[in-house]
Amino acid sequence: MNAPFQASDPATGKLPLAVMIAAPRGFCAGVDRAIEIVEKAIEKYGAPVYVRHEIVHNRYVVDGLKEKGAIFVEELDEVPDDMPVVFSAHGVPKSVPAEAQRREMIYVDATCPLVSKVHRQAERQIEKGQHIIFIGHEGHPEVIGTMGQVPDGQMTLVETVEDVATLSFTAHDSLSFLTQTTLSVDDTAEIVQALQMRYPQIVAPKAEDICYATSNRQEAVKAMAPSCDLVLVIGAPNSSNSLRLVEVAERLGTDAKLIQRASELDPAWLEGVGTLGLTAGASAPEILVREVVAKLGEFREVSESTVKTADEKIIFKLPRQLTD
């Protein structure tokens, strides 16, 4: 897609850069809700309010909530008994709220409702006597939370098509599968196909587990990337949905880079780039998108356009304890 020749702007001396901005991008309804839960908890209970794990995977967001009175910890035992605690949007194992109840703590669950839906499906599948194959990334907080919804040994994690080939179940075993909500749509479809070919009896979830926001952001990148020389994804290195956006662009043959802030931009990346695609993971606020566009404008004469593939109007309600 490289332009064979680019004339610099006579007024600024800068080369032109067409910036295509994906829509949808950035915050999803679950992230909006989780951030608002922390803010409302601080209003209701007063600072400090503890948060178990990063509320969402974005340093800018986390630092902003720290300034308002949130204290982030990794485990519940770091929280004093008399302090309120919020559980992150990624979800937690059942043992965590059970321990909070035992300690008579005030706690607010900010688990994304779409993750909670997967948790309920897991419970129902276990009640039916099915062993669950869970498609996800080992060690991710959402995976830890979902696997913690069922007794040990009743859920098996697979990450790749190759993992499916190593499973030791038989055609007589009662099996079902679920997926993490922030996976690559295409990669997951391949793993599901492998599971269904090997175990025709496996029961699928009633609806797609990969959330609407993850799917929509990937579709926007698919629409944009073939027209771009480079795609920038704003997101954290531990953000699953952001990493998947980089992979989607790369799979289409477009160079892609993950950045957290505009300060990470290297002007050398723009050499030979006439059209740049820009998107943001579901945990990245719009202010960071504008920050990156402004930074690009320091190096090149930027013209913006939007590539829109979907409208998002979903809003999730806050927990009743914060609205009463």
C-alpha cells in the first residue's frame, strides 16, 4: 500500500500520513461499568477502596483510579477486614467471594456480565455431568476465574489446535466446551472445529462466548488493515483482546505494533508508511487515541478517516448495592 511518491506539505514541510481510525474501538460496556463501579464505591464508602487485581488491563485507567482513592492488590489477604473491596472485570474464582463473606467484608463484584454468563454456563454444564473443555490462555485472570467456578478436575484448558490432539477423552465421555471472552475469533473457530471433529458428541454453548466487543474490534481491524502499511493498537501487553488485534492485522499481512501511550511511538516506524491504521483495545480510553493522533501530527501531516463496521449501544447496569 506504500505510495510510490509523497510530496511534503509546502506549509509544514511534513510528509502526508493518512490515518484510518477503527470503529468500534476502545472501551466496551463491561469496562465502562467496571470503572464506574470503582468510582461509585469510592463515593459511597469513602477512600480508600481496595481493588483485587487491575480493574481492567490499562495503566492509564489504573493510575487515574489510584488518584481517586483506589488501592490495587493481587490477593484478598492484602485487604484489611474493615475495608471495602472490588473484584475486577475479569472475574474471580468462587473461593474469593466465599472468603470475603467468611471475613464479613464489604465487597462489590465488577465482573463483566458477559464473563458472568460464561460462569453460569459452566455451572449448568457441570450439573449435567459434562466435563468442560475450556478454550483460553493459561494464567489469564479470566481463565483463572472461570476455571474456579467448578470443582477441581472438571474443566480442562486448551490453548491451541495442537492441544486438542493431546486430549485423552473418548467418544463415550460427556463433554462440552466454553471459551474465554477475549480470544481471536478465527483461532477459536479452528480450535472448536478440531474439538468437534475429534469429539462429535461435544456440546457447544447456546451462544458465542467471545464477547461482542472483542468480535467487533477484530472485524474493524479486518476491514481496515488491508488498506494500511502499518496498524497501531493501543493497549496493554497483558490485555488479551488488544494482543488479538495485533494478531488479526498481522494475519492479513500488515505490520502491526502494540503501544500503551503516544510516548512509545518511534518515528522510524513511519518510514515508507503512507496509510496508518489506528485502533484501541477494550480497556483503552479514547483520550489515548487522541494522544497518539496528536503525536503522529508532530512527525507527519495527518489526515483522518474512520472505518466503521458496527454500532455499539450496549450498557450494563451497576450492582444494586451502589445504586440504592
